[in-house]
Amino acid sequence: MEDRELRNGYTTGSCAAAAVKAALMSLLYHISLQEVEVETPKGEELVIPILKVRRRGNFASAAVQKYAGDDPDVTNGISICVKVFLQKEFPKIERAIIRGKCLIYGGRGVGLVTKKGLQVEVGKSAINPGPQKMIEKVVKDLLQETEDKVVICIYIPEGRAKASQTYNPKMGVLGGISVLGSTGIVKAMSEEALKASMYAELKVLRMDKRRKWVIFAFGNYGKAYCEKLGLDIEQMIIISNFAGFMIESAVKLGFQKIILLGHIGKAIKLAGGIFHTHSRVADGRMEVMGANAFLYGLDSTIIRKILLSNTVEEACNYISDSKFFDYLSNRIRDKIVEYSRKEGFESEVLLFSFEKGTLGQSDAFLKMVEECHE
């Protein structure tokens, strides 16, 4: 069989935004579209087929079939549905999220957040910031000349059944799945193809013989943080879950320094010597953080809270000593250098969280950044 490029799909958040647009178009203009165009949080345009649209009195409903491309996503093929109402005032719905002119909440099959540490606060529907942003833009674009408000119920008929095949219950999202999508697009690549792509990108960077340093970030949040700090994005690579492979590749290609910017939820694993960070390979985040808290000398009551936390973000809230995160950054730096098995190899680390921003950095982080960016 000939190799073929794997097909990308679109996230549950993109599906929800497309369904909202189709329902709103039906309410405003009495038309039933077979497809709509929506903009992702990264500014890309997606054309998404509409499964069905119905207008009934003061509301319209629409459904989109989730398409995951060649990604092995348990939500592939299920219906993401919405009901959209035009109203003068917002009703009081405790689990709802208000964004501009729209109130968004989850109905049947959309989970409720019950534990701290996620990107949505406790008691709200599990509809992440990316999809919220996409839906808000749809509403803003279509309601430019009216004072009406939009009430949106997202419901997923198969959501409760599919939730048992995800980590949602463990993470404290109960009653259904989350509406996700930081980029709006599901990018499907085999592990080997992804590694090959990242190696090729790293090789291109090494063509500039003067630059013997590289910035690693785990994903789009790390990339955004690089931009926020004003670092050279042209010298940055997203390494996904493959920290070990990318460190080995950097050494092989002759790089001498790695600057790592990591969300603590991923980076904490490196402190425990875990260099493939996918949760199915290894997920000892709280255990690693608790062990390091013990070595640092934090109180046993704090360590217990860390170990019982739902997410690393939540665990961070129990640590008032900010120097602990510098200590943790140094531990990760030492693990990276140790993993490289290369004499003279250097690394420095910065850790951040969604809630607190920069948490800590290794001792010579700023010095290495300054030297590399001269």
C-alpha cells in the first residue's frame, strides 16, 4: 500500500461553532445552510458540513457530525448539536458561561466541571476557552447591528456514553464529554511521521551553523508563551510528547543548548525522568511533584494536598513558596542534561501555568536567553 498523507479533522469546538452559525443564520434569515465557514482561534478558515437545521418559533437547532480525520478520536462520527435562542436578557443558568453577547451552556452529554485545575471553573459546563472564543466571534459577526443577546445550549446525545472512554471522569468532568479545541483542527499524524517531521524541522534550524541553540515547547500554549516573552520563534520547535527523542535529535545534529518553556502539567514529568510525556505512556504527575516537594522540604500537609490534587494546576495553588518552582526548574534542567549524555551540553528551563503565568525558572535561564539572542 502506498503511503498517503493522513487526513486532518475538526474539533468538537469547531463543530459547535459551525452549528451555532447555521442555527443563527436560520433564525435571522430563514435559510438552511448545508455548510458554513468558521474561523479557528489561529485564524484559519474551516468549511464544515451541516447535518441538519431546524427553526421552531423563537429558536433554531442545528447539528454537525464530528469528523476526526485519521486521528483515533473516540468522538469521531458523533453529533454535536445546539439550540440557539435570541433574547433581550440572559436567563440565570448557573453552569453557563457568558462571552460578550452570548450565554453558552452545556445540555445533555456535555460534562460539568467538578474539580479545580481545569481551564473552566468549577460548576460551569466543560466548554473550553478555544470553542468559547470561536462561538463568540460567530455571534459578534452576525449580530453587529442588533442589541439582541444569544442563548446557546450545546448538547451531545452520545456524550455521556463516550465520556467513559475518556479521562473526563478522573479529571472531574462529569455527565458527559468536554467541548475542546485550542486550534480548532484535529491534526492526524502517526507517531513515526510526527517524529520524522520534527527531526526535519530541527535539521533545517541547524543549517545556520552559528546557532547552536534551540527552544523547545510542548505545544501551542508553549509557543504562545515564547511569543509573549519576545523569544525568537524562528528558533523554536513544538516537541509534542517526544521530549526524549527531540533531545537525542538535538545532540545528534550538533546543538549545544536547549531552552525549554513548558506548561508545568507536561514539564513536571521530566523531573521524574519521564521523557515520553503522553498520559498513556506514563502519568505520575502528582507523584513526581509530591516527591520533589518532599525533597525541597515542604510541609507534609502540603505534600498530601499535592498528591490528592486533580491536576497540577490545582496543586500549584497549595504552594506559597515560589522558590519551589525554581527548584523544580533546576531539577528538570538537570534531567535534560543527564538524558543528553553529552559532555558540555547545556539546558535551561522556564515553567508556567494557565492561572499564574510564569512559575519559576532555572538558575541561568535569563543568562542563556540573553546569550542566545545576541
